[in-house]
Amino acid sequence: MSAATRPISSLDWRGGEAGPERDLVLRGARVLDPRAGVDGAHDVVVRDGQVAELAGAGAAEVPGAEVVEAEGLSVFAAFFDPHVHLRTPGREDEEDLETGSRAAAAGGFCGALAMANTEPPTDSAPDVAALRERARAQATVPLGFLACVTRTMSGEELTEMSEIADAGAVGFSDDGVPIRSARVMRRALQYQRLVDLPIALHEEDPELSGRGSMHEGAVSAALGIEGIPSISESTMIARDAQIAAFERARVHVQHLSAAESVAVVEAAKAAGVAVSCEASPHHLTLTDERVRGLDASFKMNPPLRTEDDRRALIDGLRAGTIDCIATDHAPHSSDEKEVPFEQAAMGTIGLETAFAAIFTELVLPGVLDLATVVERLSGGAEPFGFRAPRVAPGAEANLVLVDTEAEWEVGAEGWESRSQNSCFAGARLRGRVLMTVAAGRVAYRQRSFAMGVA
Amino acid sequence: MRHLLAIEDLERADVDRIMARARSFAEVGRRDIKKVPTLRGRTIVSLFYESSTRTSSSFELAAKRLSADVVAVKSAGSAVDKGESLRDTIATLSAYAPAAIVIRHPYAGAANLVTGWTSAAVINAGDGKHEHPSQALLDAYTLLDRLGAVDGRRREDLDGKRIWIVGDVLHSRVARSCALCFRMMGAEVTVCGPPSLIPRGITEALGVEVAHDLDALGEADVVYALRMQRERMSESFVPSVREYVAHYQIDSRRLGARQLLMHPGPVNRGVELSPEVVDGPASLITAQVESGLVVRMAILYELLAGGEPRGAGAADRDAELPAPTPIGEPA
């Protein structure tokens, strides 16, 4: 697998704000980018799509530039989400590239990678080419598209991975369903050598998950709802880590949810297997206790698990066993959620709340430090071959301006996403994204901030 | 109480109030004219998405005994068959301004959801494998009735009683509601069954003991057997009916002379219970059905005509509860 060398701007999008590009100065912000070793007050100068300069606070003199007075605010390396569902094609009533990329920008993400479980599934070169073309017309931030590992996502025959790679897919995944057959998994990992693209895995043993719709444990026992045991996830990760080791392949494990899974990934990494993995903001901040009210907003796959699992995910994130935070942004229409819990669709939207949820639940109480969170929120680019966002002179400008003091009620001002199925809806969170610069262009300004009243 | 959704939501005082009210309705039931005018002019909708004999008939009769008008909707043959969503069905039925909706649904939390879509009181008559609160209340009532007086006073708790719930606990809403209700009333509850049919985490969830064989069944004052569905065999939860019967059937050798036997019905004779114990002297199965009527009358009364007790301890003074006046007698 090649190193992470591609710029985020090589993904597809229509560019940022219209009009002549001006230089941009974010004056006096606290700049934090642990990868670049930056943590201090600076004027950030953006010119020609790059971070031109990190000047001393108040020192930058750039004639003609737009100046944002950012004292008391923070500038981070922008976030990068390697796991979103943009429901295009097929379910544009739930999300499309325009609304989904706006939601990403509003959450501080400078790029996002869309999964292939569309209707019909994205499983051919023309499918990928069509999505890329659409992104160039509609997307507010750079978007990449994964294609299915198997035709029609049925887990049986491989897609034409080489041709799909030539069409510009950024990787392969059957996310939404696991690749049940170890034989098919092995073939895919063998074929990966030819295409040199990452394979992202939704790890779940359908035999163990059965018809389960929440974590199997004391809460499911109390509710009488069939459970999805933790081992449904961890045993499949163990299987695929072994296959990857055997084939000297590379796998990216999606949405870790269980303590057992963290242990399996940790052991695989220690054994030298090329495995990366992600965890979601909801698994890092919520547990199955939230399911007690049978509110389908808390129904996801993998399910919210126990406090022990949540702690293990946090420890894994801190230690670097978990490489990045990915939202698994999964829009659903209200009629798919306003039904009894067991009948409801799985998934929560997450792009617009990712930072605030983690900042409020994990950084403010001192569970994780802010630098780790920024590093992991921008950590989704490298496993897919893209250079991580950096706030350093000469780097492509991918940065986010955040007010860490601002408190807001989730959903009260509406959503950029077309769907509203958020597990954080109604929560009061701290930390508001005010502005996102993606691949050198302003991709988002928070409304009241843009009007100068924030 | 506004709705009856789950035993988990109830306070002990709620249960005591319903027990006391059920006793007063039992007295009415011994009169020639068994109907009271309490809910005259009010409509009760019964909406069953799963088959039911005793629960639906007993709620309907309870409503009629209280003079309510009853609309019974079964999913087969209704708009539900035509793909109407639960939300739309509730909106339609709510247009008749019912005082209460009694709902049984194959999925957990359906009754909770309905409360958000109607102004009617909602009674959960079974939601998936979650809860069946009216069953637990009628079982508690049956036990209080049968366990007899304490110090010359009518029994109002199950303190010190040991109750074993035997069978397919995993798939049983009755087991969950009964375990919570019996424990709330002071009993110690043990659930017993094959490990594949006892949910992981049940002790933490419900505060019950777990047993996997009947060796210590002798300690039980009450044996509550659950229905064992034959489809569990094909799903590999147990290898065969024969093996299940050998390990878990309650028969006259396993059931001691002083032990009471309960079952929520319908019974699979020869599976969870041997025929002779179903009809034996220890069996409360018919008494449970009788209790169902008065307890469901009490539930409807509590939600539609009752109110919170006026002060602490009010539930203890059932003598103060106004006796319902039968129709035909001067009110």
C-alpha cells in the first residue's frame, strides 16, 4: 500500500465560496495541530489555497485580505470523515451530495468518504464515475467514493476492482453488511495487491447477530429485545486480521463498538498486521442505557454497548489503537424511525455534532485531551491514502475555526443534513464550528458568525 | 396513572391501589347484576396486532362491565393488512376520541410510542418480548387472594415468598413483568430454564436468581411455568421437546403438596406442564383467568376514573374506597 501522499484537494468537489479568492487571515486564534506540533496563539494566513504563514498573534499584515478576528477562538487542523452515507443514488429524500457535504462542512470536516451501500449499490466503474461527476457539481467539501467489494453487495462475487480503481474510487467496502464468506474476503485481499486501495470492513457475524437490534446485555435482558453480542464483531475482526496477515494485505476496520474488538485490533497491530480502525462519536459518548426508553434515535449498527465498552474505546483512541474518529453519518427518513424500536432503521446522523459531542462529553470532563481529539478527528485521511490536514506553512489549507465556549442546542436551528435522525438531538453541547476551510477554500461559515453577531 | 405501559414504570402504591380496586370489583362480580356505569359513554379501542384469546376477551369484557363502548380492531383484515403504519392507524382510531387504547404489538415499545400520537390513555397488552403488565398484576392479585390472610388481615404483599419462573424466559414478556411485579411486592424470584433461554444479564436487569435445573424447586412457594413454543426447537435453543420435558416439565413428582402452580396460558399440555398438574388442586390457572377480568376492570378504572391517592397510605385503606354501584340500583 502506498503512503498517504494524495492531497485532499484531489477528491471531487465544486470548490468553495464563489467570487474572487481573497487571502484570509484568522487573527489571534489559538492554533492547535498536534501533528504539526503547533499549539499557541497565531495569525493564520491562507493564500492561494495554502497555509502561507503562521505569524505571531496580531503580527500578520496582509493587504486586501479578509480578516477574521479570532481572539478567544480556536483553529484546528480540519476534520476528515472516512465513513459517511450520502444516500446517493437512490435515497436522495434522505441525503444527497449537496446536503451531505454541507453537513460535513458545518461539522468542521474538510472532506468525507461516502460508502457504497446506495440503491442500487455503487459497484461498477460507471457508478463511481457518475458520483464523482455529481460531486464536482454539488459538493461543498471534497468527497471520495468507495465502491462495493462484492457485486450488489451480496458478498459472493468480487466487483471489477481494478476498473473501479481506474475510475477513481478511493477504496472498497460493503459497509452496511459484513462479508460473510472468509473465502470471498481472502480473494478480495489478494486482489487488493493489484488495485492498491484500502478495503474498509463492517465486521459482524450475521449468525451471531441474528435478528438482534441492540447490544446483548442487562439492558436487552430488561427490554426483551434480541441482542447483538460483542463477539459478533470481535470474532470477525479476528478472522479478517488473520486473513490480512496471511495475505500481507491491509484492512481498515469500521466503527469499533466493543471492548473485545479493541483488544483484537491491539493484538493484531502488535503482531505487525496492517490494520487501521475507527470509532464513532456516539460509541465514544453513549451507552446502551440510552436504549431503555426505546427511542429509535439510539438504534445503530453496531449498537451502543456498555460503559466498559465505551471506556475501552476511549482508551484505544487515546493509545492510538484506534486511528481515527468517523461519524458513520447515516441519514434516515422519519418514517423509518417513528416505528417500534425493533422495526426501526439503524443509524444516526453525526457530521454536524461530532466535535461538539466529543468535546462536551470527553474533553471538558478531562477524559481526553483536546490535542488527541483533534488528531483523531483528522486521522481518517491517512488510512485512505490522503495527507492528513495540517496547519503548517506550505500545507494545503484544511482548517476549522471553533468557538469552544459556545453552547448550543442540537437541532434547535435546524440541520444542514436533509435528515434529522440524530442521537444527540435536543442535547446542549459546547463547542461550535464557526468556519471551515477545505482544500484552501472557505466551505462553511456559521450563520450568526458570518453576520458578525456570534 | 396516565398510562399502563410497563411494571417497571409503576410504584408500589400504584399496584396496591389496583389490587384494592380489583377486590371491590370482585365483590360486584358476585352480585346478580355485574355491570357498573362508571365508564358509560366512553369509548375504549382494543388494537391487537397479535393473536390473543384471554387478554383481548378479558379487556373487552372488563370495559363492558364498566359500561364503556368497545371497538375491537384486529390486524388481520384491517388497514394494517394493507400496510398502514402504526402511527397512521393510531391517528385514525384517535379520531373517534377514545378514552383508552389497549394495544398488543409484536415489538417492544409500541405502546410507549402510541402515547405520543394520541390523547387517549394507553394500556400495553403485550409489546414484543418486553412487558405484559396487566398479566403480572392479575397474577399478583391471584396470589394475594390465594395465599390467604396474615394475622387475620388480608394479604397485601408477597414478603418472604419464593417464586420460581420456569421455562423460556428469553422470549417471555410475562416473565419480565411478573419478575418485576413479584419482586416489587416482596417476593424472591428465581428464573429457571436451559442456559440458551435465560438472557445474559438477567440478574442485573431484573434482580432475580438464576437456576438451570429443578433440583432446588422444593424451596419455591409458587411455581410459575411459561409456555414453551415448539419453534424454539428448530432454532436450536433446545435440542428436542423430549429433552426439554425431561429437564423442565412440571409434573406431580416435581410439584410438592404445598406448592402453588401458575401459568399464563395457553398451556402446552405435556410440554411445560404434565396434564395432571394442570387440573390438580395446586393449579391457579383458572383463578388467573378469573382475576384477569377484575384486575383489568381495576386498570381501566384507575386510568379513566380513578385518581392519585389523596395522601400517603390511602391505598392501605381499601375500606374507604367507594363501592361501585351496580346498574339498576339507585346510585
